[in-house]
Amino acid sequence: MNKLWGGRFENQLDYDIEIYLNSFYIDKYLFNYEIKVISAHVKSLYLCNYIKLNEKKQILNSLFLIKNNFRKLNVEDIHSYLELELIKYNGDLGKKIYIGKSRNDQITTLNKLMLLDEIEKINILLIFIRKTIINLAEIEFNTPVPGFTHLQIAQPITLGHYLLSWNEMLKRDHINLLNCKKNTNFCPLGSAALAGHNYKINRNIVKKILNFKYLTENSIDAVSDRDYVILFSQFCNILIIHLSRICEDMIIWSSNKFNFLKLSDKISSGSSIMPQKKNPDLFELIRSKSGRIMGNSVNILTILKSQALSYNKDNQEDKESLFDNIYTIKNTLNCFRKCILVLKFNKKNMYLSTLKNYSTATDMADYLVKKGLTFRDSHKIVGNCIKYCENNDINFFNISLKELKIICNLFENDIFYFLSIEGSIKNKNTYGSTSPNQVLNSIQRAKFFLNNIILKFK
Ligand code: ARG
């Protein structure tokens, strides 16, 4: 195998060990970024008077050809690949450009450039998804649905309010993604092996060409830092947990028992034996992706733990989990995007469910507090009302004022508005609550925050 080193070695590397040490099988996917980085390096060598104009032109032309003629080679890594190709195309001139950098600063530069591009694609998916959710919430700002705690019907809420809770989770994910972008945006090239280098090359030139925002501050840290991989994996962890919770709700909502959601044919599959089945497979699969995402996170954290400063070969192992995270998250968000476009809510069933389980019992208790009782005392009275209803097989919607007055004479005719689904929802009117009025306010703020983060990503 062609190598970039070996002058001091007397014996051949064992074949199996060589294969084990190689990273070309995975870092070849960074080929385009390797070309970009070497092009920028060559331009800066020219600007700093290390190569002549015609030499720069020749190398850049050959890089163009090499880029369009990727072939299978038996090499150690992507850096060796390009260096050998450049020598093949340019002879000694190909060797001349290999000053003022090393593979240690190069590999993390490629990684960062690739991640920044992928962050942008994920950003676009998140914007689309959040916009769709906010629009859906606007349509359903006044649609009643039961809210759950402990998976028991708790209190009536609006579907718009429920959907905005998705947007809040994704908003935090979006902020995490932005933070990851900020932390990735430091150019390490020129840190060389770990100490910097002996040439008068202005690092700002490469930084500018590659469109990085800042230069890394310390060459030791620059070659050993993989915090941006950790930050990205943490963004993925929390995002996939959010998606798994949303999907779990949709699985429950689409179950025959709940029947809140009609599964679109576009996102569900059938059973090979039970002809009647329509299964929420996509939601289930998204839910299960959390396993691999969290596994990837353990991978990168463990690679870095206790690693002596600065660069070690351990860092080569950052790629699979990073690539897998990027692929899984992009793919998942794309499918989730398609899911939310075809959500069909069964509003009648949602409404009928709000009538169950004395969902407005808290409103009855609050009513009595308004009439002067303490909440603890009114809580007890409402408990008695529920007991009475259960014993007589009635509910809050057909109990009479006369019956209520026997339990507590503070009840008047206006109690029935407080007990109604509409009344209960309308009365939850504080900032961030479920009343249609508040939901409309939240939607305005949600749109504002989303536009704001779009600007910050620029
Ligand atoms: N393949 C290595 C990586 O992915 C980069 C090469 C640095 N290797 C070295 N022996 N200094 O991290």
C-alpha cells in the first residue's frame, strides 16, 4: 500500500493490522471536503508566496480533474488518497504543497465543514416542520381534545395548544442545533500536528475561503477537540426523544380504543396475515430510532473520555456514529415532515372523550373557590359530587342543580357553564394556557421566534 510515511520503518506493517488501522473506507465520504480544504490551502500558499501563480493554477486544475475521477485505491485514508493523486498528476509540485498542515488538523477541518453543511439541511427540515405544526395549531386553535396526565383523561384542552407543545420541544432542539453550529464554526487548519507550524502562512486566508466564522485559539485543543461531535449527538438525543414522545402519542391516538387519529395510507402499513390491519409502523420506527441515536452518543463520549491531549488515533472512530446520526436524523425528520402533512384528526371522538372522566372537575372546584371556599374544602365537595354521579350512573352533564345544591348550596345555575368543555377551555386564560385566545397569542409568538431563529442561522 502507498503510504505518506515509512522512512524510518524497516519492516512491513502486518496486513491485518494495516486494514484495521485504515480509515479510507469511511473518510472517503469526506472526499469533496478534502478537495475544498486542499484548494483553500493551495490558494493561501500562493498568497503567502510559497508557490507561484502557475503552480497554483496547475494544482487547482488537477484538483478539478481528481474530483471528477474518484477511483478505488488501496490507501490509508482520504488525505493519503489526495496527496498521492496530486503527486501522480503534478509530480514534485504535488509534494510541494504539503507544508503548514498535518492530517490531524485536516481531518477535524473536514469533519467540521461537512457537519456545518448538514446542520444547514437539518435546519431547513426543522423550519419546515415547525411551520407546518404552527399552521396546524392555527387551524385547530379552538378544537377540544382531552389533555392527559398519567395517560388518564385530565382536563379539556385545545388541539392547537397540544400541537404548540410539539413546537416548543422542537424550538429547544432548534436552539441546540444553532449552538452546535456556533461551536463548530472555528477553523482548525494551521494547527498542524499539535503545535502549529514553522511557515509564514496567514491562517485567516483559509478560514475565509472555507467560510468559517472564527479561528481556533489553541493548536493543542484544535486537533483534539471533538466537542462539536458531542454537541451534535446531544442535539440528536434530545430531538429523537421528543420525536419518540410525539410518535408515542400518535400511536396511542391512532389505536382503535382512542380513535383520535385516522392513519393515512401514505404513512401506515398492513399485516401480512390480518387483512383488516393498518399499523402505525412509521411512528413506531421513529420511536425506536432513539436506541441507535443514544448509542451513538455513548460512542463519542466514551472515545473522548480520558484521552490524553492532544490528537490520538482514537478520534478516527468519531466518524461512523457522526455519519449515522446525520443520516438517521435527516431521514427521520424528512419522514416526520411527511407524517404531519397527512394528520387527520377524528375531532368528533376527541370531543366525546373530553366529556369522559369528569374532565371539568377542577373547574367545579375552582367555581366553589370563587364563591369563597378554600380549594381543599371545595376539592372534597367535588369528590362527593363525583361519588354521587357514580352511584347514580350520571355525569356532570346531566346532574341537576337541585342535586348539586343538596351536596353544596353554593352552586348556582352558572355552574353549568364552568362545567362545560367550552367554558372550561375558555377560562384557562393565563399566558401560555389552553384558551383559544391564549393559543392565538402563542401562535403569534411562535411565528416570531421561528423567524428570529431563521435569521440567527444566517
Ligand atoms: N485518519 C485520521 C482520523 O480520522 C486522521 C489521520 C491522522 N493520523 C495520524 N496518525 N496522525 O482522525
